[in-house]
Amino acid sequence: MLIDIHTHTSIGSRCSILHPKDLIITAKRRGIEAVCITDHDTTKAVKLCKEIGREYGFLVLGGMEVRCEEGDILTFGLWEKPPGKIRVQELIELVHDVGGVVIPAHPFRTEAPSLGDRIWEVRGFDAIEVLNGNASDYQNELARKAALKLDLPGTGGSDAHSILAVGEYLTFFEDQIQNEEELIAAIKERKFHAENNLGTGDPIMNWPR
Ligand SMILES: [Zn+2]
Ligand SMILES: [Zn+2]
């Protein structure tokens, strides 16, 4: 199933003009089967988004994009950002302790706080975002190469802050996912790959199991 695992809503992210209802209607219309709400440092929009999702018969999952000292990191399984500044390695341990997964967002984007070459020093990522809607092709290609080098699977997400970008990049999951637990399990089991627009093109990363 195709999921846009990186989106921002106007409720949870000040930088987003994407209302949850528009996100859900647009995603559904574009043939996407679920979205993950990954607002900056908060999950406060998730409940409302899930309610709207139910109205439209559309699956909404909750995650968070945590701004660490070294850059932005996607997490699933963490529902509250720890107060104060946090380092990536610290975050990884915290999220793993609660059974979640950690994925560096747009690791080689230079226009937003990103891990960059510090990616080589951090241990314990569950995947790497290799297709990010706000990163350039070059930056995404650097991320894909890093994933290959680190032997980590790659995710895709639009990082949508408006209707336009919804579903631009996606993650294809081999199994049907119904909730966050199943999403996390699928990521841990590496049963997914990054896809370009709407999954109509070639999957760019297939991972031997
Ligand atoms: Zn970001
Ligand atoms: Zn983002």
C-alpha cells in the first residue's frame, strides 16, 4: 500500500498552509492509501486528522518530525517531544526504548536543518528518507547513496506543506497497514521501498530481504 509518510498540517506546523481536510481529500483523490502526519515537534494535529480521516474512510497515522540539534528527524512511536534540545543519538535511544523507529528527514538538504555528513557518525537509524519532496534530485541522490552505503532501507515522503506536494513521493509497503504499530513493524522488517509520484513509476529502491 502507498503511504505518504511525511506531511505537515496547518494545525501542527506553523510553516504549513495545508489544512487536514485538504490533505486527506487530496491524498485520497491522488490514489494514496494513507498519510502520516509528521508535524514539527508535535503530534497535536493527529487526533483531529484521524477524525477527519474516519469521515472520509481514509487512514491517517501519527508521527513527528523532531528538530534535533543536528537536524530534522522523522520518528514514529514517539508522541511527545522531550523538552529542550536533543541530540540525534539521544533521540534514537529514546524512541527505540518506546519501541519506535527513527529516520533522518531530507538528510542532505541544505535549506533546512539536516544531518548532512553527520549521518556517518550516528548509529541506529531504522531507515533513511531517500525521496523528500522538498529536497533537490541531487540531495535525494546523496541520501539514496548514503542508504546503500549504510545498508538501510529508504523511505519516500512529500514533506507537503500545501496541497500541491501531497503524494509527490511515497513509501510503498508490502503489507496492508492499519495503525502505527503495524507501520513501525513494517519499517523494522524493511518491508517497504521509496516510490516516486503516485507509485506509477519504477520503485527506486528494492531491498533484498
Ligand atoms: Zn524537515
Ligand atoms: Zn517535514
